[in-house]
Amino acid sequence: MNKILIAAFTMTFFSPMALAIETDTPESSCKEAVALIKDEAYKEALEEARWCVTALENLLQGSTSELFSDSVAGWKRVDVKQNNTMGMGAITANYKKGNGSLTVTLLGDQGSGGILGGALSGLAKMGIMGAAGGKRFRVQRLKATVDAQGSIMVSLDDGSIIQIQSPQYKNADAALEGLSDFMDEFPFKEINDQRR
């Protein structure tokens, strides 16, 4: 009898959880939203449409991370990570070359720069983030700044920014000189074009 109760309890409470864990694709969520609109279930359609947008943003974020090349100007990528928190997306890739290391981080709203990314990009463009001892320049026709500590920020057209930091370059001139080959070869333009 106890075994039957335990089995019934397990099936009743844990089976729905297993079914509830699913991965939404943009296609399934968007189709469901349209179906709910046709049924005039607007509140449910709105929630499903939000899931549709989230699934699309995740898809775009994943395809953007694929553009973080395995090798750039002799620098080898050792890892790439994606983080999405409260609508803010970040893709971080770490590279090594000999004893040197560098980190490339794409920051912006999930999927595209949006309001937060636009604010960050605006600050970078104005030079506020690269104040005192920093320089403005362009890379692959995109506006960029390097601050006095050698941190480089490239502004994308959607308002996102790509930050490059390398601990061995401690000032603006050293970073620009030491990372010039990396900057020339990293796919800034492709990432920018994809995020428009």
C-alpha cells in the first residue's frame, strides 16, 4: 500500500514538473501567441509574446557569441560565456597569447543595445568612460576610446559596447600598440552588422 501511495505521490507531483521544463523556441512561442490572439485570450497572448521575444533574444545572443573567433592575431580563445540578467546581456571571451591574456566583453540589452546599451555607448562616445589620459579613435569604422589604464571600448551602432582589457597593458599607448593586431582582426564589424 505504501509503495502505491509513494508512486502516486511521485507521479502526481514530479511528473508535471518534468513536463513544465521545456525549451521554448521562437517559432513555438510566437505561433502560440498568435493562436491566443485569435482566441481573444489577450493576457495569455501577451505573456506568450514576451516568451517569444525572450527566445529570439537568446537566439541572437547565441549567434553573436559564435562570432567571438577561436583565434585572433595569434591570441587563442580559452572560453566564452554568456550572461543575461534583468534584460542586460553580456558575452565574455578570454584569450591567451604566450604569457599574456585579454578579456573581450560585449555589453548591451539582450539581443541588442537598447536603452541601457545606448547609455553606455553614449558615455563611451563622449569620452566620460575614458576620461583623463584617454584617447578617442576608430576601429573598423566604429568609434572607440581607450582610457588611461588601457581599457578599450568600442561603440556599436545599436548602443552596445565591446570592452577589451588586458592586464599587461597598463596605459592607453601601451594598449593601442600592443593590441593593434588584435583590434584589426577581431570581428567588430560583423558583430555590429549582426546586431543592427
